[in-house]
Amino acid sequence: MPRAAPLPPDERRAALIAATEPLLEQFGRDVSTKRIAEAAGVAEGTIFRVFPTKEALVDAVCEQVFDVERAEADLRRIDLELDLESRLCEVVVVMQERLRRIFALFHALRLERKHSGKHEDFRARQHADNQRLNESIAALLAPDRDRLRIPLLEAANLLRTLTLAMTHPMFSGPRRHEPREIVDLALYGITSRPAVPTTEHSTGPAAC
């Protein structure tokens, strides 16, 4: 197999992390450095010129998957000119991809055991990351703040939490909920609006 051309250290590190993530999802911690090297198109020894051990590479993958900056950057790229429903569907797409990667690593690596001794630190970081995501989502809701009946950050937190609940199979079951379903539920609830009575003198909607 042809070897990849030399890359600057940061790019080589990023390439190894990118090649390793799907292998960890498939094989867990048992994945060999030989398999990783083949996927990355490098010699096996190249891995150890970038990472001191395979475990250090695994830790780097986990750090990147949990890093909230990627999701924040993806959220910033959403076009504010889109209508509210389309904008929020894009938000859910970003959040579901982040959750998919996190769930996959938790399942493959049993990360809950690894973090059990640092529970408070992990929870504190999770809380801070959620706050950052809420702020990014709130910025995307801001153009339509007049349509909302709750504050922006509360609305953002509701959408993020609902996305989690309707994406995690433990909560939502085996059926995958599409972004439009999640957005419809967040914006309009679970009931149909009652029919609006009309009179012979009025054909418009009744006042609330």
C-alpha cells in the first residue's frame, strides 16, 4: 500500500485521529496500531513518533469527540437567513452527529468506567459544554425571538435536551427520529390546534 506524503506534525496528528475514530467504534480498544497505520496510510512506527502509546492516541480521539468547539463551529455556519424551522433542523443535524460520535465511543470504549473516578470533573465539563452549546443555539433562535414564549437560552436548552432524548436509543427506542420531527415537537408540541369556530359575520381566526 502506498504511504502518505509527509505532513506537518499537527496535520499528521489530525490525520491519525481521524483514521482511528471509526476503527475504535468498530473494534474498541482492541484495535491494533497496524490496522490504524493501514487506515491512515502510514508506517506503523509513524504513530509512535506522534503519540507515545496507543492509549495516548485513543485519549486524543476521545478528547476531540467530546470537544465542543467542532459543534460550535458547525452551528456558526448555519445561515441565519433560513426560516426558523429550517434553521433548527440544521441545528438538530449538528447535534445528532455530535451525539452519534459520543454514543459510539461510550459503547465501544465503555468510557463511563474510565471517567468514574473523575465524575465531578467530567460533570463540570459537561455542564460548561452544554452552556456553550445553548448559547450557540440561542444565537440561531435570536432572529425569531418575538415568536418564542420562553427566553432564548431556555428554548435552546429545550431543543438540545429534546434532541438528546429523541436520539439516544435508551430513551427513544430503535426508531431514528429525523430532525424535522424533533423540530416540529419543539416548536408546536404534541397536539393539533383545536378548530377555530367561526360565525356568519366572521371568517377570520378568533382572537386569543
